[in-house]
Amino acid sequence: MFTHTKTCAFFIYRRTPSASLPMPPDVADAQSVSMAADWKEDIKARTPKGWYGLATPDGWDQLVCDLHTAIKALFPDYQVYQIKEKFAALRYYCSVETDPAVRTLIQEAEKKSVTICQVCGAPGTTRDTDRLLATLCDTHAQVLPK
């Protein structure tokens, strides 16, 4: 079962333990992807007081973790201002985003985000119905309001 919370004109989908929609078969491996266990805490620690920090859908966890790791390798002490979904794509704002190498990494991740389901991480496409834009796989597109 998926529940949604209406925030402005967007819906945020939350996975509940009793999910009635199956995960697509090609996501089985994505469930076992190894991510640095503490990457979310690291991002939280890098977010200055008064900024938003991490607010992305679960399906993009691997993408955000990889981007964070790549930026951290270039700038070990960088700060994260906001990481979010906007218009069905990733947005990543940080203290070093004007560096050409970091800008390239962020742009590549933003382009890739519109091909990854926000819910499960499977291949997806941007869906548009009424006031909602979301990048979803065929399975999770079924929960969109008609």
C-alpha cells in the first residue's frame, strides 16, 4: 500500500510495510546495493543550521549516495544546503556547486534522476497527471491519481 501526503501541488509517496504493489523484478538487485551505511548521517552533519538538508525519495538513495561520495572525494569538508526532488528531478545544492567538476557531477546526477523511479529505484520515466510530476516505473505509476 502506498500512501500520499499532499504538499503544495505535489504528492510524496511513502512506502508502507504492507505494500500491495509488487516491486518490479529488475529492482531485486537494487535492494541489495551496498551503500555507505552512514551516508545520510554524514549529509545531516554537513548541513548548516537553518538549511533543509536531505529530502529525496527513497528510490534515489543510491544516486544521492554516489553523488555525495564523489563530491566528498573532491572536497572532504563541503557543506550540503539542500537535496530534494523538484519537477520529478533531483536538485542538489551545496557549498561547492560552482566548481566545474562538481557542477558536472551534479548535472549528470540530475539527468540520471529522471530515468529512475522515485519509489523503488527501477528504471522509470517522468509522468505528468494534473498537477503531479513524478519519475516512476510502470508499476508505481499505477498509484497516480487519474
